[in-house]
Amino acid sequence: MAAGAPRIFVSHLAGVAVFDPNGDQVGRVRELVAMLRVGRRPPRLLGLVVELSTRRRIFLPMTRVTGIESGQVITTGVLNVRRFEQRPTERLIFGELLDRRVRLEETGEEVTVLDVSIQQLPARREWQIDRVFVRRGRVGAFRRSKGETMTVEWSAVTGFSLEEHGQGAESLLATFEQLRPADLANVLHHLSPKRRGEVAAALDDDRLADVLEELPEDDQIEILGKLKEERAADVLEAMDPDDAADLLAELPAEDVERLLTLMRPGDAADVRRLMAYAERTAGGLMTTEPIVLRPDATVADALARVRNPDLSPALAAQVYVCRPPDETPTGKYLGTVHFQRLLRDPPFTLVGSLVDDGLQPLDPDAALPVVAGFFATYDMVAAPVVDESGSLLGAVTVDDVLDHMLPDDWRETEFHLTDEGTPHGA
């Protein structure tokens, strides 16, 4: 844990108000949702159950939480208002972990869990349960007991974690938790359809979206078809718009329209816009969510945006300077500022004075070979896509170019490095 990272006992979060970035209250915390792990590893905190003013309870992922401060939770403002439904791999902290009888590992003594603390991992937006507040002796009605209380590390108690060799989707997911999305996708691809569906159904929306982006089209269609339509729409919202558009393009028109209707209007609009372009063109390859800044933004502003852990390395490699509006399609595109240039100038420097406007941006109808040639010629990892009016539509990243240039079955090829660093099969 990073020095100074806040440790918060969950009992202090019960009923705490949840605010959007504008300071408007959206609801109150009623539960916390965690996922247990195999062995003694601390559980990961997945998110909060927030009760809206309408009494509806929704799920707020921790990736949408920007701060937990004294008496309040701050969100990104992006909320999915569909009713919360607990999944098989999820555990409710208030409802299932507190008041539970567990044992101290060192002595075998049975104790009662009164509270647990959560802490954010360094340089990440991930939170985990790290300590347990317990009482010796039994706790009766109203928790009256004279037993000694103590706070111990999660690993100091037994009675929570999953069995090492469990066969349920919960144990399987915990085993695979540290895998990168591409590696987990490879595992899923080689499972039976029944097992693949069970694991996919148990993954949270963001994780499943990341994995779907790495799977062959047949597997994507199969998994999406087994999800309830509202859940499928949630997962499509969590995918990169270009990947969601590629997946929807493989579905029957009536299914596409139904899913787009269930998605948030802004997300659906981005996907519809991408589906208007041919798949193997710059417009079909681009993402609509690059980093866009106005010319009066500073280097410090730009670096703050680049630090976003949700960005891929390719998208974080440069920012695009445009006149307002800031969301694609933007106002007039002025040029690009590369990450290396941001590191060389003082934080107060305006990005408008640093733009590289010497490279011709890509036309949305540029064919895949033209796009690939652009990347190869100028050693780029991302490139702007601009329409004839001068508006930035999005950005193409090198990973999407490679994905469409490799053979259709490239994901079937075993690829791993030998001890000497040489790929097998090379």
C-alpha cells in the first residue's frame, strides 16, 4: 500500500451521500459489493450499491468513484440507473461479511466480524478489503459483548476465502483474476460453451467488456446472445465504441436496434456514428473517445488527462487540440501534442502553443492499407481522423490496425515467449 493511502472502515460508509462532480446528490450508500479470492488474498471491492431518491438501488462500480471523503462519495457522474442484481461471484459486505463467525489463524479461536476496512491500491483505481475488526466471544442481540476487540490483517483470519480447488464460476474467476484480458479471453475461448457462458455471466461489466474485445467474433456473438438484453446493453456501453460497433455489425438488424435502444443515448450515438462507416476504413477503425483539449488548456491539464488509468497506452500517447465543442465531432481540429513534448515543457505552458500541425490527418473514408501506410511512414501509435469540415471525429490506434490486418484466425495461434524472449513458432 502506498504511504498515506486512506483506510476506511465500511461502517462509516453506511448511508453516506453520493454526489456527482457538480455537487448534486444522486443517492446514498446502502451496501458494498466485494469479490472473494482464492486463498488468503484480500477481496477486491467491486463497487457500491446506491439508493436513489426514487428508492431504486443501483450498482456504482469503484471505477466510477473519484473520491471517498469525510461523509461523502464523489462519482464521475456517469451512472447506470438499472436496478442492482447480485451476481453469483459477488458478496455483500454489510449483509454477508459483517457479524460472521471466523477463526483467528494463529490460535484457532472463533471471533465475530464487527467491521472491515477498505483501502485503495497505489496508482490504481482498485480498492480491496485489507483489515478485519473482530470481537472475541459471542456477540448477541444489539452486539452486546464484553469480549476484547482487535483489528487484524485479512490474512490473519479464516472462514472467508474460497476453496483452492472449487469448481464453481466464482472460484474459477478468482483463479483467473490476475490474467490480462487477452489471456483470459484465450482461456474462455477454450472452455466448453456451457462453462464459457457461466464465467461470462459472472464477470462484472467492465471486465467482460475488456475480454469480449479480445475474443473472436463467433465467441463474442455467442456470449452476448446468452446475456439478458439489458445486461448485454450494459456490456456494450462498457466496450470501446469501435469494438462495440464491430460486434453489433455482426448481429441481425432487429437485434442491433433493440440493443442500441437499451444503451445510454450518448453511448448509442457514438456507436451508430461508427457503424455508418465501412469496417476497414479509418472511420470504421477509430475510437470516438480520444483526449481532446482546447488550445487554452495547460500542459498540466494535458498530463492529468494522460494519467487516466483507463486509457490504453496508444490513446495516452498524444492529445488532440481543438476548438469547442470538446467531444467528437469537435470544433476545428488544430493539431496534435505528443506525450514526449508534454514532458519537455513547463506545466503552465498552453497546449495551443505546442501543436504539431505538420501531419495531414486521416480522412474517415481512408482504406485500411492507407491507414497502415500512414502509421508505418510516420512511426505513429495513434492518428487523428478529421472530416472535410475540419472537425475531429476520433482517433485510430495501432492495435486496431493490426487487429484488422492480421489473418482472421490469428487469435487461434499460440503466442508466448520462451525464456530467451523469442516467440514460439518464430
